[in-house]
Amino acid sequence: QVQLVESGGGVVQAGGSLRLSCAASGRTFSGYAVGWFRRAPGKERELVATISWRGAAAYTDSVKGRFTISRDNAKNTVYLEMNSLKPEDTAVYHCASREAGQTNFDSWGQGTQVTVSS
């Protein structure tokens, strides 16, 4: 399995930006799809963005045009660039990986807190 560590969370005012990083170790990362999930207090976990091993990205509607997921396989790292942040983006953000051809994300990071103040 891949071990994942997120970083880059923090407190930002509405309209601001943050970049989250998901660093992988343990295995070569290039053959894995990666997803960014978030869980806000009292809400279900939500899939925010995914990137395939080939670099194809997908987003949930609420973040389209504001968030960008990218990957640097040489650095074994996936990023989530978050712009025009809103208070409703406040959550703990986790990254997770899924080996190519598999259905479920089976390796998870510990999460990083993002707080957007109004």
C-alpha cells in the first residue's frame, strides 16, 4: 500500500487561496488514481476531485472553476489548488489513492484542516 500525508491546510478568509499537498511513499505513485475528499462537521464525506494515473481530472460541481487538482509523479505528490474559497469549503480534507484498475480508494491520509472565515 501507499502511505499518504497531507499538508497545506490552514485558516484563510473568504475569497482567499490555499494549496494542499498529498505526498506518497511506500510505492511508486504514478500508477495510482488519487482523490481529494472532505468532511465538514455534521456532514457526510464528499469526494471533491480526482485525478487519474494519466492525469485526467474530475470535480464535484461545487468546486468546478475554483479548485484544480494536479500531480507531479516525479515528486510522488498530488496537489489541490483551491481559489475563491468560501466558508462552506471549511472541512477536513483527506487524500486517498486507488491502484489503477481497482474500484475503491484503499489508502488514506490523516487529513488537513481547512477553515474559511467569512
